[in-house]
Amino acid sequence: MTFRSHAPADVIRFAVDAHLKAIEWGGDIHVPAGDVVCAKEVKDRTVDAGLAVASYGSYLRLGSSTRSEQEAVLETAVALGAPRIRVWAGTRGSAAAEPHHWAGVVHDAREFTDTAASADVLVGLEFHGGTLTDRAESTAALLSEIERERGLGTYWQPPQGMPDVEALRGLDLLAGNVLAVHAFSWWPTDERRPLADRFDLWCAVLERMHGQRSLNDVLFEFVLGDSATQLARDAGTLLRLIEEVSREARPEPPDIAAAR
């Protein structure tokens, strides 16, 4: 999703140059649902470059998708070699969702999670506005109602415009169910910034998630200017944070001006 305008070969090169380990391939541009041939080609290119396929970032909408759409997404994920599929929890925000909409998402989530589990594929709910998982509280409630302790979890990302303390409180509520984190720095609303501009937030996120068995990946989503150079800079920030948090040492903030 970070480099939609670039071919898969370019995305792979950017990831290798930034010393990253895996790629979540999107279902809108790079690996369309149902195109198994494309999925296999992208898988081979990714593996040949020494990278892993982190997941398949689908645009499947639970509660409104058809059985054939679900089958196409799962088939594509398997061909891609993806251990996890990202899906969307409905088509409206939690505050506006009627009971029947909520029930439809729960029904589809149960069925799709069970079907994916038979192929050894996890399901992760996109944590995003305009869906039932637009807040940590609604996400926790949805996961509880779906009642799939294995095979299903959620993504997490800092909600747009939310102060760090409040965002971290939501992460704490979901921590044991977070399968992947989408890492980016937007502030105060949707203005893109270097990852280091929200150094304290990302340090706190990694400290909280360190040792959580549920977490599989920290994935970049959006970089300033859609720039591969900025990806490399942000990756350097993230990798240093991961290394230092793993050593249980509180990292010192970088020289932000120099990093730019």
C-alpha cells in the first residue's frame, strides 16, 4: 500500500535497500484478488530477494462480501504464500452501525476465519475509520462477539489526530490481539511526517508490544512524499528502536533536524 504507483519489482528493491524483512502485498493494485498467476509471480520475486510475504492486504468487506469474493481472496493469499489476510470490518463506523450490520460482520468473520484456518491462514481486522473497528473499544467488543481466540486478531495504527496517551490506551486494550502494526507518522491530522517526528509514540508502542506473542509484524504504511529515500530513513529509525527496545534500553531521541 505504501508504493501503489510502483511495480512489485520496485517495491521489493525499496524494501531490500531499506533492510526490511517482509512485505504486505495489497489486493487493489499489486496482487488483485483472483489473479493466482500474479500472486505466484509476486511470491517468487519476494522470496528470491530474501524477503518474506508478511500478509495479503485485501479489501474484502466482511458483512457485505459474497462467498465467491471470499474464496477468491483466500485462494490468492494461499498462492501468494501469505500467512495472514487483512480484511475490513463492515462499511460504516461503529457508532452508526445498525444491529443487523454488526451481526452480518460477525457472521462473515466467523465463517471466513474458520475457512482461512483450514488453510493455515490468519485473519486480521483492519483498524480503520468507517468500519466497526474504528475505535479500540469497538474492536475489542467485535473480537469478543466473534469468539475466535485462534485464527483472528486485529491490526493497529495510531488513529488520525489522536494524542499519544489516548492512542496508547487503545493499544493497551487490544495488545494481546494485535497481529500487526501499521507504522507511520501523521500529525496533527493527515500531514505526513518522518517516523522520527513521533519518536516518543513509536518508542512507547514498541515497548508495549515487545514480547507480545500475538504480534507478527510492524509494517510501514505511508511515507513522506511516497519516497523510497524517506522509507530508508524511517526504516533506520524503526530498526534502531526495535534493537534498543529489545535490549530493554530506553532509546534517546534522534536529532530530528539532521534526520531530515
